[in-house]
Amino acid sequence: MLHYIKFFNFYFAVSLGLVSIWLGGMYIVYGYALYLAFYIIGDAVLGDDVSEPPLLNDTLLRYMLYSALPLSTVIYLSGLWLVLPNDSALWQWLSPYLPTLLIKAKKVTTWWQIAVAVPFLGLMLGGVATVVAHELVHKIGNPVSVTIGRWLLAFSFDANFSVEHVYNHHIKVATADDPATAPRGRDVYSHFVKAFIGTQKAGWRIEKKRLTRKALPFLSWRNACIRGWLMSVTLLGSAYLLAGIAGVLMFVALGLTAKFTLEIVNYMEHYGLVRHPKQPVRPRHSWNSNRRVSCWTMFNLPRHSHHHAQGAVPFEKLKALPDSPEMIGGYISTMGIALIPPLWFRIMKKKLAHWDEHYANEEERKIIAQLNNKN
């Protein structure tokens, strides 16, 4: 049972984070610091988890994943709560039923503390909604899972990830044709812009081919990309109805933060790795991590090498593959390093040199030589 319980860690971390948001004021700042410390220190101290226990209770695992939707909704509503105008009709209706502690907490929270809450809530949203959605959209034979996954992604304007990621990224990973794979020398900030545009183009292109093949109209409700954006518009509209323009701005800020978090993760999972397009995807084509806290709170997403080698394998069956190319550290600490390009490039230069020597095959070394000549 312990191996099931460990994956409930994301509830523990997010619950503490939400309590600090509701308490308002400096509790937001303290909560954010503790949230980051939980991941960074936990990964550093607790080390790796290379266990591969058989988890056979499919029902428990499925509802563990599905629970991310109500939890993500609470994160979304908590952001709206912070900016809900005190003179709004909703506030006037709610306030008589709320504990005095919550009312006072909201009133003492300043604009800069709300500004701190944006990356805090955005990171939580990315850790719950995006991570779980990534697992669910791979279950292409289960419409319920895919639909829930797309709604989770709609919080970050990215429901079409379900199209591009499964049918483009997994096929073209570690090649120049994959917008989610960052080439050597590209910083995370420019990668975010290029990846956002590139993945959208790829998703629409894939959907157009699918609809053409079935002789269906491109501009219609049958277009999954159109439906995906309508999902986000629906959430955006609900933000306006609940909290007005302030709610819209908060939703956009949280969504973009969660989307940026996703692209940082893509960046550090694949940065600088190469593959000949005609050769199969192997574990060496993704940076891997077995750090305990990251794996337990992200449903084994850090076991990325096995995930890309066999994309249909569910999270509970992903193998540790300790001989795969190793990421700098846990996910949150690696994200922090990626946000500082000079530090990132210095560290990754050594790791890529090691990959070139110990993992790359002859064809990949030729690609690397061509890239070096261009630079």
C-alpha cells in the first residue's frame, strides 16, 4: 500500500500551498518558500527511488489521476479569490458564510503578495493539471481520460497539447522538426516563445490532415484544436463572471505561468539531445531523473527516458533506467538552474560532452559535428 500512498504526495504539497494562499498576507510568501524547499531539499536529501513495484489496482490509480480536475479547479478558484473585488455581488453574497479569519486574510493581502501568489499558484497548477494531463492524454483508447486531460490543459491554454504531444513530439523528439526539443545554445525564454508557436502550428497541421483524411470540414466543432481553445475560453468566461476583469487577468497570469512551467520542463527534458529522424527513439534521447520527491509528486514524469522509449506505458509501470542520461537533479531545482542561462549552459556543456561520448551513436555524432560547424 505504501507504493500507492507515495503518489498522493502531490495532495500533501498542494494542500499546504493552498492553505497558505487562503491565509493570505505573508503566509503566501512563507508557503511559496516552503513549497520550493519541499521539492529542492527533499530531492537532495532523499535521493533516488529506483523501485519498480507492481501496482495492480487500476481503479485506485485512475481516480487518483481524475482527482486532479477538482483539485485544479480549487487552485483556479483560489487565484480568483485573491482578486475578487470587495464590492462585487459575489463577495457580498459569500462573506456572511465565510470564517472571519478568511475575510481578514483577504483584506490584509497586498498587491505584491498577490504578485507572489501568481507564480506559486501557476506552479501548483502546472504540477497538478499539466503533469496529470500528460498522463491522461496518452490513454488514447479511453475517451474519458483524454477529455479530462484536455480540460486540465485548458487551464493553461494548452488543450491542443493532447494532439501535438502524442502525434508529433513523441515521433519527432530530439530532431530539428520537434518544436519541443531545444537545440544546444538556446535559452529557456526564447524556447518558450518558439515552442509555443511551433507546437500550435504542429497541432493544427495534424488536425487538418486528420479531418481531410475523413472528408470532414476543417472549421467545425469536429476540429479538436478549435474545441481545445473553446475550453480555455469557457474557463476565461467563468473567471470574468466570478471576479470581473481582475479575474480574467488572474486566469491569464496563472495559465501563462503554468504553460511556461510546461515548456521549462520540455526544455530540460530534451535540451541539446539529437537523433537521426529515421532511427527509433531510445532511452538516451531524454534526460532522466529518479529523484524521490519529484517522481512521487509528478507521477513518475521524471522517468522520462522510459516514457519516450515506450510512450504508451502508464506511469506506474515506468522503469527507473538508472543508466540513462541523468538530469542535473530533481525537477524544481533543475528548473531553477534553467532560468539562469549562463549557469545552465555551463553545467549542460559538460553533460552534453558526456552524452556525445558515451551515448551518441555514429549518426548522432555526425549531426553534432554539423551543428558545431554551423556555430
